[in-house]
Amino acid sequence: MEDASGSSSSPAVLRNKYWVLRHGRSVPNERGLIVSSLENGTKPEFGLAPQGVEQARAAGEKFRKELDEIGVPVGSVKIRYSPFSRTTETARVVAGVLGIPFEAPSCEAVLGLRERYFGPSYELLSHDKYADIWSVDEAHPCMAPEGGESVADVASRFSAVLLSAETQFHGSAILIVSHGDPLQIFQAVLTGAKENMSFLDDLTNLKVKDTDVLTNLEVKDTMVASILSQHRKFALITGDCAELCNLLLLGFNVAC
């Protein structure tokens, strides 16, 4: 692939270490509701449930232990989190466990880490509706629910956040606090890159030339679509914290 200057870029080891953390169990989880819009997701009533606070605390302890085991100082930690209430509260608890001031620049809400928006047809409906969305994802990861985001849309904005962090920081331990669907999509992207060096080039070149994705065999048959369609393999339970692989081809986007 080519960078902004037109020169060919090559795979590079990340400048920072990355962990992902799914927020603790939330009120929407307990109520069985899809809360995916920014408007609803930032409401205080859709924050963490009591169990979620405990999960966030346990995740913070686990993260601190992992940092100690690999000799990474807490002072190098940057916490980047979705602005939704449930992720903000999770990040705040983790920062407290680590002894990091939450209002300091080391902790920052990032809009690109928000929940995947499933569209107005699903908003505030039952979690049972996820099955309908994921069945479409598996067959057509570039197809979005009406008014919402596709798998490829989320992959694109998460890649932008990662590229920004790689530009801004060097030698940091970056904890990304986000949501179930976005984090599993993000892991699918990086796993594809780790398994095949050409994956992110293919991701960049993924185009939908037809308005009808269902009949677009070029998209349907690409390795990119195959990887993205399997994002559910990387599902995290609430409060799960995991270190990411360290291979990334910088400067990629998804075009669908």
C-alpha cells in the first residue's frame, strides 16, 4: 500500500503496547437493552451496574499485575476510552486502581472508540436483536443496519484511533476501554494483519462497486471480508482485559 506521500509502506512493529478492555457489566446489560447511540449511551442512567464496578476494579488489578510482570511502569500508561457512561465509569475505576488521576491528560475520552451504532431500528430494543445483526455481519461485513454502522465502518474508525496513538505516543502502555462489538472487530483486524502481511493492503483496497452488496462477488470473496465476518470469534465478556498483538501496518483505512 502507499502512504500519504505516495511511497510504499511496509509492516511495522507498533511503537506502543496495547490492551483492550470491555466495560464492566452495565445497566443496559442487566436490562437486556441495546444502547448504541451516542445520545443514549452518554446518559448517566446507562452506566455501570454494581457488578460492573467490581469487574472494572478486577480488570484494573489484572492490568496492573501484567504491567508489573513485564516491567512496564504505571507512569507510561495512557487510558483512552469511549465517551459512553459505561466505558467512562469503567476507565475511571481502572485509573483509580492504578493511581492515575482521571482528569489528567493520561486519561482521555475518544469519540472513535464509541459503541457501534446499530441504527434507530434497533436502539433501545432487546439484546435478542443482536442475532439478526450478527447474521448479516457474517455474510456481508460491509453492509450496515439501516442508519447504523457496518463492521467495516467500525474497523475504519478504530484504525484511525490507533494510528493517532502511534503518532502521538512512543513506548507507552495504552489501555483502550470500549465495547463488545467494536473491540472484537478491532481484534479481528489486527489478527488478520498478523496472519497475513497483505491483509491491511487488502483492507484498504476493499471497495463496493455495486450498490447491491449482496451480489458483489468481489467483496464477498475477499480475505478481508472473510476476516471481518468472523469478528464474533474475538468476543469479550464484560470486564475482560486482553493484550493485543504487536503487528500493524500503519495508515490503513476501510473503504466500503
